[in-house]
Amino acid sequence: MPKDALTPQPPRSLTRHPELLEAAVYEREIGAPIARVWENVFDWEHLPWLHDQAFESIELLEAGEWGWHGDVGFPGGASSEIELSVDHEASCYVARTRSGLGAPGEIWTYLKSSSEDTTSIRVEFWVPPLPEGTADEVLGKIGEAYLKLYAGLWDQDEEMMQQRIVASDRRVETGAADSGEIVSLGAVEALREKLPLVVDFAGHPFRLVDIEGELLAHATECPHWLGPLESCEVKRGEIICPWHGYRFDVATGGSTDERRLRLRRAPRVEVDPATGNVRLVSST
Ligand code: FES
Ligand SMILES: [Fe+2]
């Protein structure tokens, strides 16, 4: 379901289910401002892409200022209906498993700005009561598994937020491209050996690739959230952004998933038939 078509729903109550057991608490400092962390919380789309080791799919059912609600698939075939609700005043949110794997567990996350560039987080993992007779250490093991999982998820989120900040700053500094720029890249044989290769053109990074013998350049910054495209595998002339899975045609720069986005216009790659030298020329 497209994000824009979603109707905001009334806020959910943020009351914890009284029978849940606290399995673990995870605390850390995130190297990103709290506004970026909140942006990440609402970004349901990244789960099966950035965190593909933990999530296989997500189907959004509804979303609004209160949070979001969707069906999440996990590697191996299990699934859960998850509702993430935000208490803006208390600076916290809860991810509730409404049905499926882990129901009716709750994960409570508290955010606190610790500096202009950092945010403290506290994550509490509350799980359903264990069957009678279950050894105490089972709860500890579940807690350990959550701590390990969340350390990895937050590492990936932190890296994405930091890369997004760098990419946003670069965009502001660079401004409009110079349409007269020409960049020489030397002999075509030597260049082919270095492919794929990221080069700077008019202040922006582009990656040179060989598609069935043709040299092409494409922008390495995703037009959605500035995700990194420089390491994407090119398959049948298409690349897939690692942050949210948006797809682009390398030759045209246009969306191949009907999203109607477009990569930054890439320079033309020209090979001089007389000298065999390659140069990038502005295509505007
Ligand atoms: S940054 Fe979202 S799909 Fe690329
Ligand atoms: Fe995440």
C-alpha cells in the first residue's frame, strides 16, 4: 500500500499487557540525532531490506502519526502481525506482536536526546508467560537472543542514519552540476580492468559499469532517501537499493518498479574511436 494513501488512525493506548515478563533490557548510545532516530522508527519499509537477516517481508496495513501496523514475514516462513505505536510526549514507542510468532510480546523503546548528534536508547523486551515448569534460564536465553538481535539491528540502523546524514550534507554542499564538465579516464582497456569504478563528475559520484559490452555511468545516490548504490549488483541492467529495495534501470536512471523516481542524470561515457581513450561528458 503506498504511504500517501494511508489514513491516520486514532492513537493506540500505550499500556503494557499485565502478564508479560521482562526478558532483557538493551541500552546504548546511537550516533545520530533524535530526529533521525524517529525517522527510522516510522520507516517500516526498510525492515526486509536493511535487516534482511531478520525480516523477509512486510505488508503495511495502516500508518499515521501514531505509528504503523503491518504483517511481517521472517526467514524460514513464520510471520507476525506487528503494531508499532508512538507516545510522542513520553518519547517512547512500543512494537506489539498482535498475532503470530511472539504474540502477545511487546518491545518498548525509550529515546532521549543525549547531544545534538547522539541519542540514548533503552529497549525493554517483554515476552508472554512461559509454560508452567519452564526452567528460569529459558527466560534468560530468550533475553540473550533479543540482545544479540537488537545489537545487530541498531548497528545497521545507526550506519544507515549516519550515511544518510553524510549524503544530505554532501547534497547541500555540492549544489547544481556544471553542464560543461569533461572528465578523462584514460585508455579503455585499462579502464575496463578497474570496473566497476566510482568516479566523481561535477561534484557527484557515479559508478561506471560494463553492461553487455557497453560502458555506462549511473548515480550512486538513491533518489528516495539517498541510499548507497555504489555496491549494488547489476542484474539484467537493473540495480536494487539496499535500504528499501527500490529498483532502477542503469541505462536510463528511471524506476523499474513503477515508482516514477529517477537517478541523478549521469554523464555520457564516450570512447574515442581513434585513440581508445574514454571520457565522461555532461549529458545535459
Ligand atoms: S534510499 Fe530508500 S530505496 Fe534507496
Ligand atoms: Fe531498523
